Amino acid sequence: MTMRVQKLIIAAVALLVALPAFAQDRRGEETERISRQFKIGANGRLTLSNISGEIVLTAGSGDEVTLEAVKRTRGSRSELASVVIDIDERPGRVDIRTRHTSRSDQASVDYTVRVPRGAAVDVSSISGNVRASNLQGPLRAQSISGSVVVSDSTNVEVAKSISGDVEVSGAMPEARLTASTVSGRVRARDVKARGLSLSAISGDVEVTNVEAERLDGKSVSGDFVFTGTVARNARYEFSSHSGSVRLTLGGGAGFEVSANTFSGSIQSDLPVTVNDQRPRRGPGRSVRAVVGDGGATLTVSTFSGNIVIRKQ
């Protein structure tokens, strides 16, 4: 084999390695896989915006972002070329954006990203789910049409969806988190944080085993459900406009509760000392009570719904 032939073979192999990997699965779906790495530092920043497809984020060691992107389409292979991944790499940060160059919406991109554990992350998807776990830096995760699930990430700032469920779990000791959805359910479980603001326009809000200095929870058209203990000296405010508020309280710190409903009932099976329980003129009912030392404050209200307080 001549030296010239060897050089041509080496060049051809190098070209194949550099090209994206195309494949077709058994369902006739065309795919293209892209792999990249970016050094941003242990406390760098990643922003990622997607149009259609899922985003999965996990924490890794070191100072690099590892990106695995898979383009998918059930159309022709040319549809894959119409989806462009723009990457802007600068010292200490990388910005990644999905862009469609044609009007066709048959193609999507799934991202699997490993980031330095302490990096700041801001991710969003128009149509697709977002999942993040084990991150320590500031995190903002949002989707317009898809669910947002965040677990074991210590500094979550925002977890939001327009049409989809939002779920947060795990210890977030420094977080002052806002979790919300317009159409879907918000769940917070096994969370320890400084502050939580949880809301749903059309859907339930469920809170289980949460400890926070300040907890605001509300649903416009749905129920609010709280199960767990009340943190010492905490301040909780729970409300629903068209739905019920149901509290199942365990032992722990004492609290003072103020419950108000415009067109509903108030029920409690806790051994409380009732300070004020009287019907107003016209609709509406108000109850104020103290449990234990009354150190924490609970304010509960509904417009069209019942308030139920149970013992865990």
C-alpha cells in the first residue's frame, strides 16, 4: 500500500468520525446523534433552549459540559438538516439553542447533558419535558408544553410549566423556589428549603413532608393538599379559589391557624382551643385556633370550597 493511499484512508476515517451519526430505528424514525464537550469551569454557566424534545440534566464531576443531542424525525432525512443546534461557547459559559430553518415541525431534538455540579443552569423547552437532578448551582427549568421534574438539586430558583405537571423533591437548603403551572399539577415532596411558592391555575397543589421557613401555596381551580409537620416559627399561607384545602398535620411545632371560607365548611379533628368560631351575616365562616405553643402561623382560605384539618 502506497503512502498516498494510506493518507487517503486516514483522511476518510477522520471525516467519518467528525460527521454526525445517522441511523434509522425499527419504527422508521430517522435520527442524527451529536456529541460535544465544553470546558466552562466548576462554577460556569449553561443556557439551553429547545423547541421540541426532552431535556435531561445531571451533575458530573470536573469542569466540563458533556452534550448528547439526538435529532429525530419520522419524515425524510432532510428534515434533520432543517433543525440547527446553535452553540455559542465563551470563557466560563456555553449557550445552546435549537433552531428550525423550515416550517415543518416533524423534527425534534432530545438533549442529555451532564454539567459541573456547581454550574448555573437555565433551561427551557417549548414542547417537551425537562428533568434535572443532583445540581448544586442556581437552576431555572421551564417548559411551555411539558412536565418539569427537579430532584436533589440544592439551589433551585424556578420550576415552571404552562401546560404540564411540575414536581420538586429533595433537600434544597438555600433555595427560595417558585414552582408553578397554568394547566397541570404541582407536587412538592420531601423538600427542605428556605422558602417555597407553589401555585396552579387549573390543577391541584400537593405538598408532602416539606419543611420551610415560608410556604405559600395556592390553586385557582383545584385543591390544595398538605401532609406533614409544621416547621417551628414558620409562616404558611394556603388558599384555593374553586376547590378545597385539606391539611393532615403531624406532631411537631405548635401553630396558630386562621381559616376562612366564603361558601364552604370548616372541619377539624385536632385538639384545638377555638378562640373564634362564629357565623357571619350571610355566607362565610371563620375559625381561629391555637395548637401547642402557637409558634408557627397558618393562614388558610377558600372562596368556594371546604377546609378540612386532620391529624396524621
